[in-house]
Amino acid sequence: MLPQEVRELLNTNYFGYLCTRGEHPHITPIFFTYDQRDSIHFMSEFRSRKIKNIMRDNRVSLVVDVRDENDPFKNEGVLISGFAKIYLLGESEVENYDIIYHTYELFKSKYSDFVEFEDKGDVLVEIKIVRGSYWKGPRFKTFKID
């Protein structure tokens, strides 16, 4: 299980910065949900750069942080590293419907103006968390998921 501080950051923040690997590193903001266990989920268009990169190399990182412009010692955040899995909506195997439905419910509860899944090439991505670093001000601590 993730440390309490990390769970709080993931549950109370609305977007993070996803880093994928392509010809060059690619960083993009995403809306995400946390499943309260060991996975982060987000959605994207199938044609996006991040999805193309994940299809070539599924190693990803995600940063979620809170910044205080007046006092850097109050800044806190988490850097998560893991492996991404792409679920094609409408083409998923039966066992994947549970994760798709659960993620849909998480998005609806976290983002009240959530746009429905569409069959226009949207995909669901699950990031299985492997390790990470949490910081508050100048103090860092690392964690691993077994």
C-alpha cells in the first residue's frame, strides 16, 4: 500500500504530469484517478503522442505536486514510476470490463463534469505503480510496491 501522504495527494489533486519515452521524453498534463490500491488511471485519444509512446515502451512516470509560491518549504509532491497498460474501449475482453467500469465510476465521482467515454478512439490507461518518491519541502522519502 502507498504511504498515507501519497494517497492523500493522489485523492485530492486533479491533474498530474505524465512522462513517456519516445524518440524524446514527452511530458503532458493528465486528469487521473487513483484506485486506492496500486494503480493510477487516465484516458486519452488513441492517436495521442503519449499513447504512441506507451505502445513502444510502457515504462512511465507521473508527478503530482502542490506548490506554494510564497514558501517553498510547504511544497509537496509525489513522483510515481510504473508500467502502463492500454485498454481499448469497446474492444476490451470481458475480464477488462470490471476495471473499465470501476475507472468510469472513479472519474464520475472525482470530476463532476466528466465527459462520458466515447467510441471515437478513446483508450483507458492503467499505470501499475512500482516505486516512487514523496517530498515535503526539502525532505524526500522513497517507497516501493511489492
